[in-house]
Amino acid sequence: MCKYADVGVKPVGTLKETAELLGEALFGLDFQEDNDGTFDEYPTFLAFHDGYMYALLGNPRPEDDVREDPNGDFQLKMMPIEDSPGEYADVSDELVDMLSRDGRLSVYMLD
């Protein structure tokens, strides 16, 4: 079964600084700036672990921001690197619990 997550992250400094803290809290992941535009207008830091991609999305420029309710928070996405057939399980609540226990970041479930 493939897992995915979509979690809100309160910024702690810049996107890079938040990515560094997030990496420490997530198995020591090494988040690197995405220069390929994987998420189009969103500045992004990416990390890879155990067949999954972790993407910390920042805020787009105001003229590119198409979100209904921009709030300045970042967004963490976890998804399989390879598409696979079968069931997918949302593990957002588990990710929020784990990061909340770590205590360095304020995270929350997205609607």
C-alpha cells in the first residue's frame, strides 16, 4: 500500500531554514532546493527517503498565487516516487503527530 500526506507547516524563518528543521525532524533528511520547477510557481525544497518524495512548498509570488485562502504557511507533501497501482493511504495525521512530538515545528492537518 502506498502512502501519501499533505500537511500545513508554520514557517520558522525562511523556507530554507524551515526545510533544514524539517529534515532534522524527519529521519535526518537532506532537503535540497528544487531548481526544476516540480511544483510550478511554488518555491520548493525536496528530500527523498525509502521510495518517497517529501516536498516542502513555500508561497508563490502574489501574482502567481491561485490559492483560495493564502495564509503564508508552508505545505509539506509526501508521495511515492514511483506511481503504483493499488490502494493509497493518507498518513497525514501520523506525520502531524510525529512532527508535533518532535516539537520544533508547528504543523497541522490541511482540509
